[in-house]
Amino acid sequence: MVAPIAVAIDSPDIETAARSAAAVAPHVSTVKVGLGLYLRYGPEVVTTLRGANRVSVFLDLKLHDIPAQVGWAARAVARTGPALLTVHAAGGRDMIRAAVESAPETKIAAVTVLTSLDAAALADVGITGGPADAARRLAVLAVESGARALVCSPHEVASLRAEVGPDVTMITPGVRPDGAASQDQARTATPEAALAAGADLLVIGRPITGAADPGAAASSIGLSLRGAAASSASGSVGQTSA
């Protein structure tokens, strides 16, 4: 059983990226291609990372422009067959709808508030109320506009799930195993905590790709998640029996 993890493949060259993708593919459901790698190699990188692996590709481009441009871009990148494509929810209803309509076979994931931003950083750009309130407002807008997935920090998963219901895929970056450095992430949680909060897909990058053996690191986190899920299920059964 593969783990519900999207490994962020942010290698500087396509050969290293392909090796990382092949190493983790047996253990995770998804590999994520970010903006830098896509801009350097274009659609070729999606095909290369997918390769012969039975792994989904998450194209994390965070499109944000006028509706016509986002629709055009979404239509172009959808030809590569990504399972997921990100847009910024802050682009507004018409922009999100343009992406959804232009890439009907790809699940559009709306980014609410970047996990690198805290309340002070949001205030600097004129967004008041803090990350949780901003994420809630953007999540509702995005789902009403046709997005079938949301990207948010693990801290907001439970509250957003309550707002948008059970059918929206919740994707959480800012996931760090115990003891891993937070790097440029401001709102983080462990994989087990993110899954317990209700996340469907955990984005994990450097703790896996920066390991001496990325495949082993992915496998270890997957085993930990399965153990936590089994323990939770056992506890629920015990409570029901009582």
C-alpha cells in the first residue's frame, strides 16, 4: 500500500529528479513538480518523472493571472496529463473557473495561504485576520468556483473540512517528520498530525529527497503513517465496544 504522500521533487536537473522519482514511486502515491523544474524543462519533466512508474504527477505551478491567461495555461499543461494542478485562490472566482473549465480531466487545487506566511507576513501585504481566517474565506470561494482540491497548512485542515465538506481533497504542505528542520515553512505539523487532522495528501520534500536514501525515507514515513492509522482505528473500535 502506497502512502498518501506527494514527494516534492525540486532537484536542479532532470536526471537527479528522475532518480528521486523512481526511488520513491514504490512507496508514495504522488510526485510533485514545482515551478522551477517545470520552467527549466517544460512538459518533458512530467513525462520523465512519471516514466514507467505507476505514480500520479502533481503539477504545482500556482497559476495566478487574469482568467484568460490562466485558462490558456491550464489547457496547455493539462496535455501532459497531471492528476493535480495548482492555482492561487486569491486570483478570484473567474480565474479559478477558467482553470477548471480549461482542464476538465485534471483536478484543480486552489492554494489558500502559503505555508511560508504567518500573520505578520499577511499583514504586510494587507491581509488582516490571520492565516486561518484568510484560508477559510479563500477555501469557500475556491470550492464554490469549481476547485475540487485545496492546499492549506495542516493547522487549517480541520476547520476547512468543516466549511467545504468531505468531497474536497485536502492537500497539506508544511509537513515535517519529528526532528526535521522547518526551513522556510512557518506553519508545520508532523505527517501523523496532518493525517489525523483530515489531510488527504501530504506534501513532503527535503526530509525525503535530501535523505541519503530517498526511497527508504519515503518508506519509513509511510510505515509510520500506517501505524498511526492502525492505532487510531483500534482506539475507535475499543471506544465503540465500551
